[in-house]
Amino acid sequence: MKLARAIHFDESDMNVFHSPARTGEWCLSGGFEFSNWTEGDLTGKARQAFSNGWLGGETFGRVTFVAVTQIEPFELDALVKNLAQHFVQMYGAPSIEAASQVALDELQHMAELCDEHDANTLVTVARELTDSGVKESFRTIEPRAAGLDQFAIHGSLDEEPHSH
């Protein structure tokens, strides 16, 4: 199964999002966060998160670019638990158990998006508010075009994130 990890090419995400995702953390679209938003909510850094921010599944921060890579079953299990806990704490889900299926559904949606792409393919998201709700579209950049053909994303992430 493939998902995508947060990737940073410069420090811009540190400046444009209220809470930037950590480099290397697993990400998902996270469009659910905006389901009740209106134009009035779309200002400043919140607008940036809405417009093109992926949701980090560990920090719940936002990132502009993600890169497709293989996810191991134990990593997926941890991600489902973390996301389910987030649904309980932030959205009032009745229990971890009840939220786990929703979390898995969100991650399956992300896996379907990633499955057709080669490892290290970059993906961006663009969102807009429509009369029927939030519309998401995705754009990919192949690894060679992005200069990532020698960049291995999957691996140990034991390092502490850099502080800026």
C-alpha cells in the first residue's frame, strides 16, 4: 500500500501555515476539516491551509507537497490510531473504536490517490468552495521532473525535527 509523506523544499510552509507538518510524517488530504467552512473562514493562514494544505497525520499541521511512498502495516496501524484519537479530541467522535473506521476510510481514499503513482511522485492539492461543498483536485509531478530520482523518502525518521 502507498501513502504520502510531507516534504519541504524550503522554509515557506513554516511561514504560510499556522501549524506546519513535520517533514516525513504521513499525510492525507484532510479536507474534512473544512466541511463546514464558508468564505468568511478563508482568510490569511487559514485560507492557505484550505487552498493547498495536506494534513499531517501525526502533528495535524499542514504541508504544501507530499511524496508517494510505500507504507508498512505497522505504520498504517499507528496512523489509524492517531487519526481516530484526533477525531475524538477535535471533532467529538464517541470513541476511538467508532472513529477508527472513519480514519481508515480517509486513509484508504489517500491510498487510492497514491496507488497509481511511482514512489517519490510529488502530489499537490487544490481546494475550492462550491455550492455543493469543498471540491478537491490533485496534481502530480513525476520524480524525474522534480529532481527526486535519487531521493529516498522511505526510511528511518529517528531524527528530531529541525527548529527554525
